[in-house]
Amino acid sequence: MKLLVTGSSGLIGSEVVFYFCNLGWEVHGVDNNMRADFFGPQGDTRWNQERLKAQFSSFQHHELDIRDHKAVLPCLEQLRPDMLVHAAAQPSHVLAASRPYDHFDTNAVGTLNLLEATRLNVPKAVFVCMSTNSRSGRWAGGISEFWRLSGRESTPSAGSYSARLAA
Ligand SMILES: NC(=O)c1ccc[n+]([C@@H]2O[C@H](COP(=O)([O-])OP(=O)(O)OC[C@H]3O[C@@H](n4cnc5c(N)ncnc54)[C@H](O)[C@@H]3O)[C@@H](O)[C@H]2O)c1
């Protein structure tokens, strides 16, 4: 089985890489170390990228900016994964306020680029979108992993679109 993990050098993404490599999957990671741009030298994730490459021969890193749909489309066309775990993000609420364009381009446009590339190339693939419960509005109690969205919920976000795609 083949997995594509975005944000594969970050906190969540690297754990996903670790888990699925240990299960014997072929794992492809996408990251461009944007975390160093967001958080400065202390946010640099290259060490984690190198750690995963050294640890798993089944892991391959792809230097890709998810904001660039012209790069995302051929990547999906070439890799054709069975599953995607989308963990590339600008995760800070504070930075969202001071760098709104970067925040929106990464979290909204980047997610749209991946969803569209999935729809065009591997529509049957499972798409898992990591996000935050801050997005879930009145569903603050949590959303079951098995809940099938009806299309009437008040969660008009890329995350709920991806949930529908996966359902
Ligand atoms: N950390 C948590 O406890 C937690 C909990 C729940 C949900 N989440 C969600 O999981 C997601 C990931 O969070 P995290 O803590 O792993 O963040 P992180 O900052 O550690 O990792 C994000 C990764 O995405 C990469 N990235 C950013 N922009 C990119 C771009 N344009 N192209 C390619 N790669 C890019 C960064 O370089 C970084 O390695 C977020 O949506 C977050 O809200 C995190």
C-alpha cells in the first residue's frame, strides 16, 4: 500500500510516517520546511526529515510547496497513493492574525490543491485531513470518526469537504 503524507517533517506528519513505515507501507512525504519560515530557526524541521530518511528505506521525501497547484497535480499524477494524510499546515492562531495571507494560502488553498489533485488522479483514495477542533463550531463535543456528513452541517470548511470526499 502507498501513502502520501503532507507536512511529513512536522510533529503530526512525522509520527504518521513512522507508524505506516512500521506497518510496511511505501510512504512518500511532502514538506518544504515552511515551518522554519513561520517560526524561525527553532522551527526548522530538516532534522526530522533526515531522521526519517535514515530510519526507513520505504520513506521518500518530496520537496514540494502545497500552495503550488502546478507542482501538486503532477506529484499526485505520478505517485497515485492509496491514501493521503494531510498534515501540512500553518498551525498557529497567533501567526494567522499577523500573516493572514500565508495562513490562508497554506491551510485553505493548499488543502484545496490536494483535494483537487486527489479528485483528478486518485478519486477512490482515502483522504485524511488533520485539522483542529476550533473549526468544528457547535460540534465542540467532537465528531465521531464514523459520522457521515449529510451536507447540511454548519462547518463550511475544506476539512468538511475532505471528510465528504473520504466518506
Ligand atoms: N500538534 C498537535 O497537537 C495537533 C493536534 C490536533 C491537530 N493538529 C493539526 O495537525 C496539523 C499539523 O500540525 P503539526 O502540529 O504537525 O504542525 P507542524 O508545524 O509541526 O507541521 C506542519 C508541517 O507542514 C509543513 N508545511 C507548512 N506549509 C507547507 C507548505 N506550503 N508546503 C509543504 N509543507 C508545508 C511544515 O514545514 C511542517 O513540517 C495542523 O492542521 C494542526 O492544526 C495538530
